[in-house]
Amino acid sequence: MKGSLDAHFKTALKRLIIEACDLADRIDAHEIDDDAPLFGRSSKLGLDSIDALQISIAVQQEYGIAITDSKEMRRIMTSINSFADFIRPE
């Protein structure tokens, strides 16, 4: 099943992001909108490039998927839905 269509998978991905970026005291997984930006001024999470690196390491450890190109990383990590579809395309 495509990642963006699997609510349980997206919740697990949100929890991975929260844990990787040490955000548990600031936000809960259900507060993250699936289409909201993960980075930038309009992001509820307020993530930066260091967070992106921590998330990519966590994804590699959890799912065995490496994201090595920074431009590709920005495209992939646009939102939970885009990130979920990258990790689980079908």
C-alpha cells in the first residue's frame, strides 16, 4: 500500500520524526497534519537542516533507505505524505 494511504504508517513516521528530533515535549504525532510543511517558517515543527540529517539517519536505520542528495531530501521531506510515499511508493 502506498505510504500516504496508510494512516498507521504515517503515524509511525511522525513518531520517528518526533523521536529523531527530540520533539516529544513540544508536539504529539496527531498534531502533525499530513500535508503541512515539515520545514520552513510555516512549519508547526520548526525543523532545520540538522533535523533533516537526524531524520534521514533514523529513516536509514528503521527502513534501510538512504537519502544522500540534499536537493532530493528537501523534495522528499516536503510533508508527511510526500515522505511516506518516498519510503513506501506502492
